Amino acid sequence: MDTKGVLSSPSQSQSTAQLKYVQELATSGEEPPPKYFHKNVNDKGNQVTTDDSLSVPIIDISRLTSNASIEEKEEEMGKLKSALNSWGMFQAVGHGIPQNLLDDMYNISKKFFDLPVEEKQRYALSKDDEIFDLQGFGSDSMGANINGQVLDWSDRLRYWPGDDSPLNFRRTLDEYSVQVRSVSEIILKEMAKSLGLEDDDFLNQLGDRQYVYTRFSFYPPCSRPDLVYGLKAHTDGGAITFLLQDPEVRGLQVHKYDQWVSVPCMPGALLVNIGDLLQIMSNGIFKSPLHRAVTNTERTRISVAMFYLPHMDQEIEPVAALIDESNPRKYRRMKAKDFLEAFFQTYLQGERVYDWASI
Ligand SMILES: O=C(O)CCC(=O)C(=O)O
Ligand SMILES: [Fe+2]
């Protein structure tokens, strides 16, 4: 989830202030303005690991489905459980989504971001709703610089189903959404089973009117990757996120063992991560990972994140079967809408929503 959709006039204090999009800043040849600089870059816990043995787990979804043998299933289920418990993230292979559809998704994203800025501005951010003014094309500098928040080096296209879609987005995106949704159902069922729950315990809470929010991110090269991040450290607020990574340019990092671990490009794989909502529904057994995207001086990077959320009226809470005397309830029951409002607020204050939701 993103939290920076509040619209206001861009600040005029920089010589580059009229450049609203990171793409324009990148091509201007100037240094990034200081409002993109992170100050804590040398802090403990901010180092990128050099330990090659640390790597995000890989899960073969085909080994979890009915065609696999019992032994295969058990083995993969064990891996899934440990991935969710220790990383909160994994690379999904064997998911069954055809490579040409993944390529099409990447290509429509690239085609959109390659358009001239004036053309993309036709899809500029519009404020439709109090919380969810997060749609259309935009960048951090178009939002309020709340609490001096450091800006991300990325332009984004945010999309809710039913929005007007640029180009020939609709068909490819619809097809991709349908396929990702069925993978997400398989995974959510396996997640529940791995905890000894009924298959549908997580899915039922998400309800049959799930929201799917898609964010296309465009990270142009940056002359100061030592100070500027493509996307600042955050956890995702939804239940589960599917990330189609750039097939060639890496940039995603996940925080683990008090350091950052770089996530390799893995063409054909989908990066799956738990969001805060699923951490809550699992009563904290699954972890919503802190992650970020870094920049580089050479190459543009594109990613497409798909976030699954319950309908705003849905109530969420830890699944009852996970709570007993030795495992007390950690989070309270709340409406998805209240949860998401709190997500925005806590994010802006540099806190985590599950602290807010804690009992
Ligand atoms: O671009 C990436 O690799 C990360 C995207 C992400 O974390 C997000 O959109 O929430
Ligand atoms: Fe994220």
C-alpha cells in the first residue's frame, strides 16, 4: 500500500520544483534535490548484507497442488510455513501463469512509462475518495511533504479495477488479475493449512468482495543511489502482495537479521509477500516484512505490485482457532476501513500498524 496520495501543490523552494516527475528530474541531469536524500543511510541496521547464503526462499506452487505426491506436498508445505514465518516473503515458481502474460504485463507497463510526460499526465492523480485518492499517474512530489518525509525516486501509476485504463491496459491487466487471484487463493488456502486451520479461514475473512489494487512503479537511474531510494522502507498494508519484478534490473531489498538482503531478479517468478493484514489474521505467526527499493546509476527499473485487500466493510481479526491459553490473542477485531486509515496514519508517524492493532 502507498500512503502518499494526499494532494497539494508541489513546493517551489527548489530550482527543480516545477519538475513534478522523477523521470523529468532524471533527465534534467541535475543532482536530485535534497528532499530525496535519506539521512539514516549509515545507521546500524541499514547495511546491505554481503552474505550470499542469505536468500529469499523459493516455493514451487505446483508441488502444493493436487497433482503432487503427498511427500512433495508435505515438503513444500514445510518450506512455505518457514518462509512465511521467517521471511514473510518468497519467490513463487510453478504458479502456472504463462510467461507470455508476465511479459505482456511488463511490456504494457514499459510502454506506458515510455510515453512523454504530457501524455501520461492525462492519467494524473485524481482525488476521488478520502482514503483512496491513490489512483492515476503521479509521484511523491505531487503529494504533501508530510513531516518532512523523504521523497521516493519513482513515478507510479496506481490503478483500481474499474478506473479508466491507459492504452490497451484493460485486457492484459484483467487477464493477469484473474490469474494472480487464483494463485492467491491457492496460496491463502495452503497458508491456512500450514497452520492447521480450515482451508478457507483466511479467504473467508477477506470476503468475496476483495479489492485488488495495482501499482506500477517506474524507477529511473539516479546519480545518488547512496542517498536516494526508489521506495522507502515499508510494510504492505494489504493481506498479500504479488510483485512482478523487472526481469533484468534488481532493486528490491528485504530487511532480515538487522540488515538488508537484496532480492535477485528471477524471470518467470512472482515475488509474494505477506501484508500487515495477514500478520494480524495469523495472530503474528506470519510476518509482514519490511522492504524497500533502491536506485542505481545505470538502468531504469519497473515493477508491478498487486495488493489484495478485503472489502472496506469487512471485519478482520486473528483466526479464532489460533488463539488459546498459551497463544493469547495479539490483535483486536477491526473494520478493514479503520485498519487502513490507521495504516496511513501510523505509516506517516513512522510506526507500524500492527502496534496500533495490538491488544
Ligand atoms: O518495486 C519494488 O521492487 C517494490 C515495490 C513495493 O514494495 C510496493 O509497491 O509496495
Ligand atoms: Fe511493498
